[in-house]
Amino acid sequence: MAHSKQARKRIRQNEKNRIANKAKMSRVRSGIKAVLTAVQAGDKAKATALALAACRTIDKAAKTRVIHANNAARHKSQVMRAVAAMK
């Protein structure tokens, strides 16, 4: 257990940040899943629009260091390749 006042504050901050980061990661995963679902359905227009939104969400997560920059680049690449591979 934390003994100092600043250690107790740090615990509160860490918990608050953990919950916020969890929500951001959930948004990232949902965006990626939505794009891949649209690709499976064959709806190119919807998939393209969702891909742009997903890339924006991924970039926001990387900017706030929820995910690493290379991880963000990999996910964006995965999404864009899936959309580009559509017929």
C-alpha cells in the first residue's frame, strides 16, 4: 500500500488513465473490426469510409501513446490492404 500522499495520488491517476486507455483501445478494435466486416460483406464504399475513420482513431491512440507508433502503422496497413484488395 502507498504510504506517501503523492503515491496515493499516482495510484488514482493510474486507475483513471487505465480506464481511459481501455476505452480508446476498445474504439480502435471496434473500428478495425467494422472495416473488416464491411470488406467481408463486399461493400467497398462503406469499407473505404470506415477505413478512414479507423485510421483516424488509430492515429489518435498512437498520438496519446495508448499504442506504439509501429503498432498503429501495422494496423493502418492491415486495414488499407484489406480495402485495396476488394474487387
